[in-house]
Amino acid sequence: MSLTTVPTIQVEKVNTSRIHDVDFENLVFGNIFTDHMFECDYVDGAWQNPTIKPYGPLEIYPAAKVFHYGQAVFEGMKAYKDEEGSVFLFRPLENLKRINKSSHRMAIPEFPEALFFDAMHQLLEMDKDWVKPGMGNSLYIRPFVIATQNGVSASPSDQYKFMIILSPAQAYYKGEVRVIIAENFSRAADGGVGYAKAAGNYGAQFYPTNLAKERGFQQVIWTDANEHKYLEEAGTMNVFFRVNDTLLTAPTNDRILDGVTRKSVIALAEKAGINVEVRRVEVAEIVAAAKEGALKEIFGAGTAAVISPVSAFSYKDETFELQSQADSFAMQFKKHLMEIQYNLTEDPFEWRYRVC
């Protein structure tokens, strides 16, 4: 991750930090932002004018193409602080690769690796006091790109804005989650943009998720668009199923996001000698396993939530409660991941990336 030959980032610091106005014990996820943000514009075929400036509103034309054609992608990352005050990222190169993969699918120019890491270093160094130590505390990092060309012709933009904003965070989901298996709705279809973190993917989830909430569930486990036969993702997370002592998860494809936490869970499971099957998982086999008592756990995996256990699922108006497991895979993986992230244990995979 070389930081050489990158354009100089212009820096404008706030006069007075807002950090003392923040109640860090009662954070609502994604509502509070740090003092500074990074901004860089794609104009005349090149990324230019990289700037770190005080967090604040943008000036943008109402005809900007992001509003009309949805050219927008984003990433989710976290920074962690250990007890010595050092700040770490978790597998950040994977996030850069993925936002560029998402950008490519949405006809957005890719962002340079060296500039990405230079911006991340400088921004986190400036706002490192917002990263609080202690398990569960983190700084959520949201890189994103939007199309900014002024015009409503139905064509890719020729101007873009790449930004990074930071938000102090605690736990995303508190407690266990109850889910509905989708019978009519799908997150993505073959040949689409499901593998990209495109903004529209998430907007399209809100309506069916609201329907689930009306029935007392927090999330939806999405099924394939062709037959609604195969299980794919859970809400905004990848999903795992433990049947007896085998861990099942769907393979990534053009419908399923290549989650960083997902890949990490698979690596941890394999290292621990747990049998992992990455294959298409049928709704029918999970329902049958639940009825037979073989379904031990379901959990989601993602950056914001890390690991989110599922306590019950519903399918065709039948609800299946899952009993807590003394040897829970979900809790085992969550503990191991967080210990690596917070620099509390060895990192045999070299996932931890020190920033400052």
C-alpha cells in the first residue's frame, strides 16, 4: 500500500472541535459525524483537488446526475483504538478493491489506492480523538462516490465527487434479530448490480423491510429472484447457517455482496477446523433442519454489526425459534474478530492495519 506519488491533500482544520458536545455513551448509529471530511473531484478525466475540510453541507446542482440516474456507490469500514491509543483499520485494502469494483459496475472511474490511503491516514490522524477505546466502540468510516455532472441526459456523468466521512459508533444491532424469509421480494437479480455497494440496492430494501417490521421482525433474509428457493443475504449482511456442526453460506456472485466480514468468518472457521460449505442453500433444507432440531444457529455478518445472531425466523407464516447455543459459532467468531480488530490478540492473517 504505497503512499508515494500522490497529489498533495489540502487541509483546512476546524477552529473549534465539536467533540465535547457529543454524548459518546448514547450514540445513535450514523447520526453524529466528526469534525472533518475528505473530498476529491473527478474533472477533465482525472481525480484532482483532494481536500480535507470541516464537515458540512455540499453545494450541488439539482440536475446532478446522482439524483436522476443513481450513480452512487459507497463502502463501510471501521477504525478501532487499542488501550495504548493506537488506531487500526481492518482489511482496508479489501474495501478499496470493492468500492472500485462497485464503481466499475456503475460506470464510475476508479479511485487511486495511494490517494485513498493517504487521505485515510491524514483524516484519521486529525480526528483520532473521536475513536474511543473499549470493545464495542469504533469510528464508522463511509467512503462514497456520487455523480455530480449538471445535466439530465441519460448517460454516465463525466464529473464525480469522492468523499470520506466519519461517525463514532457503538453496537449497530442491540441483541438478537428476528427475520422473515422473503417469499416475494428479492434483493438482486442475475446480471444486475447486487454484488456492488450501489446506493439503489439499499433503497430498494426499505419497503419489504418495513413490511417485516410491521409483523414484529427486524430484517429480511432475501431469496433468489428466479424461484425464491435459495437463501442469499440477511438485510444488509451476509448470512450463515449452522446445521449441526457444519457452517453453510451462499457463494458470492453477481447478486451477493463479497463481504469483508463474511470472508473473515470463513477464514476463522476453517482455521478452527469447522466444516464450511460455501454453496447454494435452499429454504426447504433450512426449514427442515429447524423442524428436526439440526438448525443450531443463523447469524448475519457485516462491518456495521460485525456478527448479528438471529433468534427466530418466519417462513410461510410459520415461526421457528432458535435456542441459544453454549458453543455458539456466532459468539466465537465475533469475539475472535473483535480481539483482532482491537489489537487484543495475535493477527495470524495480517488483517490489522495500523493508521496512527
